Amino acid sequence: KTLNQWNYVNDALSEAATIYEVWYDCLDSLIWDELYVEGKMTEIPLEFTTIRLMQRYPNHSIFDIKHTTDKKETLDDLVNQSFSQAINILDDWKTKNNKSLTWFEYKATSIQHLARIIPFSATNIEIGGNKRIVNACDSRWGPSWRMIVSLENPIKAYGVYPGGQSGNPGSHFYTTGIEKWRKGEYYELFFMKDASDLQPGMTTQTLQTIKP
């Protein structure tokens, strides 16, 4: 029922997105597991290739599990088997973490401090997306800079990045950009051609004298 009502968008609060992503990962592993060679890196087909194969050739030999000699599996068999695997994975995760299956909770996107200091990092950010889609935001990587520019006269531009303008963890400005970034919102950018375009309050400078 959850998947039937899904709008196919990986929204942060979607549980259907979580089910789909885990289910697809299980299915993808079942399809291509026999291409893996222990101790070696193996490049498996991309998602669009896998989906095209499923659409056009559901009885292809790649869907047969080689070690089950008494049966020749088809795509339907792997879909059912992978769904059972996904449900078990999600049940175990929910029990272990005592959280809902919303996509952002399961994906657990974090922006970590360079020194991997958790109190200085932003964790479990409420953001959707994933690899392979427009909002390309996984658990540990995502768009570090978003920008929209209209080349009209005068030029208009908007941008945002997941951080703040201060490197001081105690500053109010340490994480100010994250909230807009996760929501897909933007700050207006000022394209100044010369000093006369500078408005009061647009820039600040802080000088600190260091004594030996």
C-alpha cells in the first residue's frame, strides 16, 4: 500500500522512498552478484541498464541463480526474493534504531567536520534525494554548491552551500546555510561590477592584532 501511493519522489519524510531504495539495492545485488570476483573490483551495469534489461528481457539467463541447480529463476523470482530481504533489513533497522522509516532518518545524511569531530558536524539532516537523481544527496556526499544565474541585464543570481560563513563552531553563523540548502532554497547573490555597487552592510572585515 505504501509503495502504491508513492509519488516516486525521494522526499525527506517519505517511507515509500526508503522501501524502494532498499528493495532495489537487494534486487540489484541478486541480479549481478555472480559477476563479483573475490578480491577484485568489479564494475556492474548502471541502474538504467539494469532496468532496461528487466523491461525487455525478464527471462534473461542473468536472472538465474546458478547455485540453485534444481530451478531456473526468472526476474519475478528475484523481485519476490529481494522484497523479502528488504523487509527483513528494514524491520531489523527499525528495531535497532527505534526510528521511523522516513527516508532522511534511514539515509542519515551528515556534513562532517574535517577532523570528523561529531559535535562540530551536522548529522541526520532532514533532506531527501539520493544518488542517481537530480537532488544527488547521499549519506556522506551531496551538492556542495547550488547556483542559479539569469543572464539578463542586470544579472540575477542565487546560490547556497551547506555550511556557514564562520569557521567557529561557537558562532551563530557556523551552520546558517544548511537549513536553506536542505530545503532547496537560495540566497540572492550580489554581482558587483565596481565599488559603487557596494551597499552598507553587505561586507564586513575583522582585524585582529597578534602580539608575540
